[in-house]
Amino acid sequence: MGGMIPKPSFLDAQFVTSAVVLLVVMNLLLVMAGVAIYLERKLSAYIQDRVGPNRVGFDLGLPLLQKLFGGFGFWGLGQSLADGIKMLLKEDYTPRGVDTVLFRLAPGIVVIPALLGFAVIPWGGEFDFPRLSVPVLGWTIEAARVEVVGAAINIGVIYLLATASLSIYGIALGSWASNNKYSFLGGLRASSQMLAYEIPMGLCFLSVLLVVGSLVPRDIVAYQHQHGWLILSQPLTAVLLFVCVLAECNRAPFDNAECEQELVGGYHTEYSSMRFGLFFLAEYAHMATSSAMWAVLFLGGTSLVPFANLPLVSPDDAGILAVLAKFSVLFGKMFLLVCFMIVIRWSLPRLRFDQVMQAGWQGMIPVTLLILVTNALVVFAGLATLPVLLLSNLAVAGVAAGVQPLLPKRPANHKIRLAGSRFSPLDHESVLVTTRAQGVAVIDDPRRTSALSAH
């Protein structure tokens, strides 16, 4: 036995569980990015009365694979896989005049923080880890109750805020290194937007932490098992945090950093091939992680129904089936929230950038500060129950709605009159208005419509 390798001190039941969670969830997030892109296309097609992807299957055009996967082509399920292969095979073009080192590092700097934030999310509650032996090495891992989480640390929420804010460095470096004015303007917009919405996001987190009394996501979930989901007692906080999440992920109506009408493609204008794909991967990974954390904060995390300890999803259940059930519940909530983000993108118009900044500094920050102060007073008075918290949250919403009309209004942007146009003729000109005798179409037939117009 003297030749046996001694077991490392860190190798315990929690370490093995965390390693398995990191491996599984990391791969699920990568797959989720492709699925989210497919959903983006399909949901936008349904909203716009189109069909969307309906040709590409998993056969990749190969006769052998057509017998196995050819039947899925009419759903277009292989579209994301085809896009990924296309990005891998496309030319990796580097424009002239760029800072080569920073230009190449930026996509990685963006995607790495996006794939780190999920580590503190409690995906499956607790698990009774069995006694495990490794005869080859002579190691024994003792049985213990562990957390089904990637990193069992006691500053989980702060860790998530820290990692979420790091991706802006990649965006800023990539936009500056691209040597393109449109990319640089996109990077400036993303940086200023992050500064504006990180503050109310942190205040929303603090409002929740005041009520719960803990930074650990596991404790937040346990609190909601006992006292009900926080969306019932803090609805305004939940809405404001979701708006901050949209802004942090550069999702519509806050996608001013990459708006095509003004900045071509924004900060990733000069990128191609898989580097361009990494920006998309980072965006959808941010969406998935932020949705999961929002579900943990306001939708009870692994809880299926508020105020009920159902079998398999109860905090006391720690078997393998319970872990799978809790993971499915949280993953399902995350999936629905990602779909909701996609629907918002294709339903609401993009805000002007000055409106985005005004909403952040003059709207979100004062309201979240008021929520934080109100929650602090409620907790200090020992009245942190669901009815009182709900009434205080609604009172803040009422105050905000009442104060908003009293605030100074910015003058609206008026259209500049185009001299010499039909609606703004010059002084010596007269406009002949030509209209049809029949103001609206009465029949959907080009031939008969033309005949009616001729008469």
C-alpha cells in the first residue's frame, strides 16, 4: 500500500458532484445556444406569418444519413447545425489596419464570462452522494449530502454579477481593435449601456437579498419554498430586473450596440467565421444564464408550484430522481424565459439610444433605490411577509407612476421639413395633388383593378 498515490484533500463528494454538474451544464448550454437560434428563427417566422427554416435536417445532404434523419428536414431542425458547420468552414478574414492581437482575443474574452456564470446556479437542490471507491488507486470518497451546483460558494449572487460584467471588456476591445467607426460606436454604446443598467440590476439583487437574508442561491430557493415565490411579493422588482437582463444581453428593445440601421453590425461588424459565431454564442449563453438566475430569484428555482412541497421537487428529497426532476423544472423555466425574450425582440420596436440611457439613469435607478429603501424599512420593522412586501412594492409603483407626469419633459424630435417636397412646397410653387377617384381597393385582382383605374 505504500506505493499508492495519496488521495488529494480536495477530492470529496462535493468536488465530484460539482465537476459532473459543470461538465453536463456546459455542454447543455452549448446545445442550448443552437436551439435558441433555431427558436429565434421559428418564433420570428410565426410572428411575421412566415414558415421559417423547413428544409435542413440532420442528414447534411448525405444519402446514408438521409435514411436515418431525412424525416426531420421539414421542421428545419438541422438549420443551427448547418450554420455552425458553415461558420467553421468560412474564411477567417482579418481586415487591414486592425490591432491583430486584441482583434483575435476579443471573441474569447466575450464568450468565457458567459460560460462561467451558470456555475453558482442550484440546478438540482441537494443530493445524497453514495460512498464511492476507486480500487485501482485505493481511494474512497465517503458518502455525504452535497449541493447539485457547479461551485458551492457562499457569494453566489455577487459572483454572478462579477462574471456578467466582464464580457463588456471583450466587446470594448473588439470594437476598438476593429479600426472601424461603426464598430467603435457600437462598443461605446454597449459600455455606456452596461454602466447604466448594472446599477439597477445590483439594486434589484440587493432588494431580494434584504428580504431573504442570504447571498447563497440555495438559501433563496429554500426561502421561496417556505414563503412563496418572490414574484408574488416583489413583482415590480422582478419586472425591473428582467428589463436589466434584456439590456445586459443586448436584446431588443435594447440592442442599440448592434442595430443594423445605424451601425451596420455594431461591435462585430468586422468579424467573420467562428469569431463572429462566438459573439452569438456569448449572447445566447448570457440569455440562458440570466434566465436561470431570474427563475431562481423570483420563480422558486426548482420549486414547481408555490406554497406546495410536491414529491420529487421538495427540498427534503435528495435522491437521483429528485435531482433529475428539480433540474427539469429549473431548465424548463429557463427555456420558457428564453422564448419570452425572443418574443419580446420580435414584438417591440428598438428604443433610441438616448431613450435607453434616459430610462436607465432617470427611471430605473431611482425606482430601484426606492424599492431598496422600502424593503429595508419593512425588514427592519419585522414585517417581511408576503402581503406587506407586495403592498410596499405596489406603493413604490404607484409613487413612480404619480411622479412621472411631474418630471420635466424633453422636447420631441420633429421631422425636418424638406423644402420643395409635396408637403413643404417653395413659395413660388403650387402642388397638384393627384389622387384616385376610388380611394381604396375593392377587389384583389390586378387585371380588374387596372381596368377600374383606367376608367
